[in-house]
Amino acid sequence: MPSQNPVFIPGPTNIPDRLRQAMQVQTQDHRAPDFVDTFAPVLRDTRRVFATTQGQILTFPASGTGGWEAAVVNTLSPGDKVLIARYGMFSHRWIDLCQRHGLDVLVIDCDWGSGAPARRFEQALSEDKACEIRAVLVTHNETATGVRSDIAAVRAAMDAAGHPAMLFVDCVSSLASMDFQFDAWGVDIAVSGSQKGFMLATGMAILCASPKALAAMETAKLPRTYFDFRDMMAANASGGFPYTPPLQLIYGLAESLKMLFEEGLENVYARHFRLAEGVRRAVDAWGLELVAHSRDLYSDTVTAVHVPKGFDSNALTDHAFNAYGVSFGIGLGELNGQAFRIGHLGSLTDVMVLSGLATLEMAMADLDYPISLGSGVAAAQEYYRSTRAATTRAAA
Ligand SMILES: *Cc1c(COP(=O)(O)O)cnc(C)c1O
């Protein structure tokens, strides 16, 4: 169904007109001498979004999952121990990837709806007297549950244990939407992608690596060719690419960075908080429960909502799509059928979010949910009216 409706899935996100136009470019020779002028500024400016001066930016033609793989294969060897907590579908999938690469994965299972367990990490690291754990892997924003974890607390736990493990962070659904501090949090590799906060088409994994991670690369023995950091860095240093770069996405990223800096990263984060808070007030007015266990864990990019007992969340998301042409996120993994997700990241305004909430109300009313039409929308409207910001116009 051709549609002007925004999507409310937590990625891929709505692509603003300005970025669609920026990606609309003719083929350009990536071996021509002027390619460096296209690519080098993008690599340089991307560092600002990670809040790093030390970090090395690496991009690969891949979705975010390819970014996970790149992080792992460049820094680790078969049988290496890594520590990772499972609290949703994305942390689960990163565990699976590590296991399939033959790593020795120490898994801490947590309730879905909780966040990264800093205390339990500290305990596990303290018990690892021989310092065999090579890396701690953390999903910053667990997109399946709408939980944002406290990465600074994880770093503090690692420091408290006096452990030298590297810290890898999946920030695919948080970067460029919520505050991220690569340097201040002592992150060694951060993994993101083009199709979420950057508001672009899917197809570019965007990573940032610390000097410590780059040093680990020299002794890491997992096989890699396509994702080899060394090939990418050597080519990038002279303004090139080891194979054909995703040119349209590079142009898109250049323009996306411009948009983010024009709005100001602080304002981007504040806008996401406001949009998210309006959504949470709507959910509260409906009398429904969030999957996230407590306020400190609430994500500003995605809200996961339990449906009442006896209802099927897949029926709701299907109906919203079939009847009104609007996509919401389905419940993933153990939440399938039990929760739906409202994605509110990227190019969105108050008005767009209100339309999504209104759609959900219609769909829920059609399916006899115990909610009254307008209740959630009114709660969000009150919040948006009372906190109206300067930036109420859509990034078009
Ligand atoms: C979207 C996402 C990914 C990557 O998914 P791809 O489909 O491979 O781009 C990884 N982690 C999180 C938390 C995500 O939200």
C-alpha cells in the first residue's frame, strides 16, 4: 500500500525528504582523486556524534548485524571469553553471533525489561582473577524491550573490578537519538547503523573503535576479510575504500550529520525525550504497562507495551497495518504476542507521534481493548502543549 503515513517501528526509520534527495546521486568513481573530498569529512564529522576525539570511525556496507560481526572478528580469537547479559532479542542475537564464532560466552540472563546488570558484571569480573574475559558486550538500547542501559555504570563496574577487558557497546538504536559518550564512558567499540537515528536507508554499519581495540586487532585470530579493520583503515587513510563503497549512503550520511548539527545534538536528544515522554503518558492513560521495569530504564527511542491478558499483540499490529496503513513494532522473542512497540526515533515531530497514538487507539478500540478513544492522545497533547519546544517543525 503506497502510503504517506510515517512508520512507528524502531528502525528502519522515516527518511526525511532532505536525506532522500541527498542519496539521489549518480555513480561516482570511488578510485577517482576527488573521492577523498566526499568521504574524509564524513568520517571526521561522525566522531562528534559518538562524542569522541580518540575513536577511529569505520564504516562497512552492511546492516547493524554486520557491525557486531566486525567488532568481534577484528579483536578476538577463537575460544576467547566474553561477558554479556541477555535482556532482550538484540542482546540475545549478539550472544548467538559470538557463540557461532567459537567464543566462550559467559551469559548473564536477566529479566526482559531490565537493563545491563552492572553489579553482576562487577562480580563476574572480580572473580576472573586470571583476567581471561577479553570483552564485555552491552546493548545500550534494547530495542525489543524499550530499555536503555547505563553504560557509565558498566564502565564504573569494570573499573571497580580493576579488570582490563574491552567494552563493546551496541548503540544501533540509540546513537544520534540519545546521549552517547564514547570517550567519557571508556567504550572500546561502539556499533551503529545508518537506518535508525541517522534516518537513512539501511546498508551502512557505522563503528567507532578505541586505540585499545585497534591494538587488540594486531593479535586477534578470528578470520576476517570483508570486515577487516586493517584493510578499511589503510584504504580510508588515503581517501579510498577496499571495495565498492555505498556512495549514496555516504552522501546521505554527510547530509544527516549536517541536519543533526544544525538542530544541535543536545536538542536532538531533548526532542527524543519529549516525544517519548508523550508516548509514555499516553500508555499510562490507557492503563497499559510498559515492558521496561523502571523509569531510569525508559528508552527515548522505543516504547514496548504489554497488551492486557487475553489479547494478542500480533493481532493489534496486523490490524493497525491492514485497517489504517500504519506499522508498529511487533513483540520480539519471548514478548511475541504479548507486547507491541512504538518506535519514536529519527525524523519525527509531536504531530506525527500524535497521529501514531490516535491510530493505535482506533486499532485497540476496534479489537475491544478496554481503552477510551482520545484518552492517550489527550495525555500526550497536554504534555506536548505544556513543553512546547522551539523545534516543532518536521525535519523535512
Ligand atoms: C536494529 C538493531 C540492530 C541491528 O539490526 P540490523 O537489522 O542488522 O540493522 C542491532 N542492535 C539493536 C539494538 C538494534 O535495534
